[in-house]
Amino acid sequence: MKLSRLFTKTEKETPKDETSVNAQLLEQAGFVYKNNSGIYTYLPLGWRTLNKINAIIREEMNALGATELLMPTLVNKRYWEASERWDVDVMYKLKDETGHEFGLGWTHEEVITEIAKRYVQSYKDLPFSAYQIQSKFRNEARAKSGILRGREFLMKDLYSFHRDEADLQRFYQDVLNSYLKVFQRLGLDAYVTEASGGAFTKEYTHEFQVLSEAGEDTIFYCEKCRYSQNKEITNLPQGGKCPKCDGTINVGKSIEVGNIFRLGTRFSKAFNLNFVDEKGESKPIVMGSYGIGPSRVMGTLAEVFHDKSGLLWPESVAPFKVYLIALDGAAKEAAKIYQRLWDHGVEVLYDDRDDKGAGEKFADADLIGLPIRVIVSSKTLKEKSVEVKRRGKPGMELVPVKDIGKTLEK
RNA sequence: CGGGCUGUAGUGUAACGGCAGCACGAGACGUUUGGGACGUUUUAGUCCGAGUUCGAAUCUCGGCAGCCCGACCA
């Protein structure tokens, strides 16, 4: 993409009134636009990043054997009444002219359970799992921290259906491992944290927590074996011995980027979702639900990966891999290099603005935070080379123009 | 939902109750190009509504909006 065609611009100043790093940097660099508190537009750069995050999640969900679908956002009152969740204060409710009442979907156990009823009758139909990536709406009393806690946000929600607790437990463990893989690919160091099940279950659930001062949660964790518990439920002693190994328990603020729940039969009983086993006996289906917030993940990445000059995206989620800059009359050669890089499958953002000084282009490159910066100038062309620099790393190297595609495609 | 703070050009900021100014940005022309370059010139603003006052960006009330703290957060 050429910068001259990107309609967004960076801001020289950090937005006033924003104290959280993700809000400051993502707005300043033109990744998101705040329409209202907790309600954001994902601008072209941000949308590309979000789609990179989604693509990684999709790959891992598909690898689990889950299939993707898309459920409605407008969810009729009858669904919520069936599970006794109509009187939930985070739900946006609305009524149309004819008096039909809806809640905007803030989670979709009810909808998927009803759908499953239509297609699942026998043990032969189990187990199965399905997921979606969709905007969720939650009427948060207080949206905060940029895109970390929004009223409208993106969520990947996965639901699984099993014949018994043992099979749920097996899949639950698979999802746990799958989530760890997702976060590892996203460049995030997530702790699997034991937490309370809230209204869903009396058992522990597991949250995926990334240490960050911007987080709202507090976890007690062992760096050595990575055992971790949420402050809500823990009796681990700060500075004390880890009960699982000989490590020490630390305390830190953290961002919850994912969670997994064993739902049991709460929803299948509410909707009479049953199956018939080999003996002809009818039994309630055992369910699980599992969530990751891609938009919150994006905010978390901004919180974790930045420096005083701007963002520092991991390559797996950067909107582009390369920020290409043409200086002093090298535009013609830069355009060729731009094309060559794309031919090699390298995603390039080309700063082709001819009315901007070098300093401004450098500042924007740093702010936007793509992993690699390539500069073409008369100086480098004298060496038949371009300058390649990694964001956040000292030093640079000259790479011959003829090798640039091969060098950067890796 | 309780509490605190704040709303001035696109952005960031100034102005005692008394002429709304500055910088950047944006537009035009020219010179520039290795860390937000320079000259000339143009452009654009007091969140909305009431009230007090000779006079309101400034004081009062209401609304709307944002940030922060707390409560809440399957």
C-alpha cells in the first residue's frame, strides 16, 4: 500500500485526555478512531492488524477441529428468558415498533444451544465445536483503557458439545493448549490462571493473563513453573514458595486476553438439548465455552510492545512487514523496489509522499512500528543498495538492491 | 451506578468578567530532503441550551461528551 493512498494520518501530538498507552499510540498512529468511549473504528492499519490476529486464531481453531459460523447480533428476548439471563445489566436491550424485544449479543451460549438442538440427536453427532469472530456488545458501567475494555468489541467465541464430562475435559485441555499456541504466535506471554467461574460454574475456570501495568486483574504467579491464580480466589503467599515447584510466588497486574469455561449442562438443560446414547437413553449434552478478544489482544500488544517513539509490532501481527521510505530523488528506484518486494510476497507500506521531509517519515515509521524499515536514497543507491533497519534494534545494514526481495521474504 | 477532573480552529495550547492569540496542520507559490526544514501568503475555533451582567471562553444552572478513581465486569 502506498501511504499517499491511505486516508488516515498520524498525529504529531499525543491525544490529550488519554492516559492509557494503547489509546495514545493507536489513535496517534492512525490504527483506531474513537467514536465514543469504548466504541472504536478500526482504521485501515488497525483493521489489517486485527485481521492478522484473527487469521492466527482461525488457523488454531480450525486445527482443533472447530468450524466457523456467524450468529446474529440481535438476539430475541426468548433466548435470554430461557436461560434466565434477560435481567443482566451489561446487556443492551431494545424494542422495535411492533414491540419485539431484543438484547444485543454479549455472549452466545443461548443461540448456539438452540441451533444445536436442531442438528444433534444422537451420540453419533457428538462431539462437535463451532466458533465465530463477531462484535459483542456489553453495556459496561465504565469503559476504560482504550480498546482494552470496550462497549462494542470483537470476540472470538467457541462452543463445544460433548456426551459427558470426560469428553468435555479432554477437549477443554485441547483448547487450553490451542490458546497457548495462539498467544505464543501473537508474541504474548500468557499465564494460564485459575479463576472463579462466576455464575457459570463452581469449578475453577482458566484465564489467559498477560502481565501488564495496564491490566485490571491481579495474578499471583510462579515464574518458574508458570502456575498462576487470580487474586479473586488465591491463597498463594506473595514472595512465598510455589506449591507446585520450588519457585517463588510473584504478584502482578495483568490483562485477561482469553478464558475457558466448562459449562456443564446449564444451557443444555435450559433448552432441553439432549442426545440419545447407545442404550437409547436420553441425556443432556455437556458444553464448554471459550473466548478470546481480538480487539483486546490488539490493545494488549500495544501495551506490551512500544517504546518512546511508538509501536513495535511483532511480525506475525504487523499490518505490513516493511516501511519503505524514498529520500532525495530516489522515488523512481523506490517504486521499483516496492513492486519487487510485493512480487516476493513481502507486505510493504511505501511512504511515497514527496512533500514530507526525511525526519517526518522516520518519525512516522517509528510511530507506526512496522518490523523493518527500508530506505532508498541517492546515498544508498551510490552503493547499489538500500538501507535495512529493524524497528527497536540498533544498527542497520546495506542490502544490494538486487537481493532485497530474497532477503526480506524470509 | 457513586465520586473527581475536563471540554477553545483538524491537533496541541494561551487569554483578570472587557479586541479570542500562538504553534503545528491544511491550501497556494517558491526553495528544500538522513530525524517532524525554510520564506511569502491564505484558511479555520470558545460542545449545546438557559441564566447573571453594560459586557461571558471565563461566573451559575441544565444537558451532552471525554478521562480518571471506586463499585461492577458469564
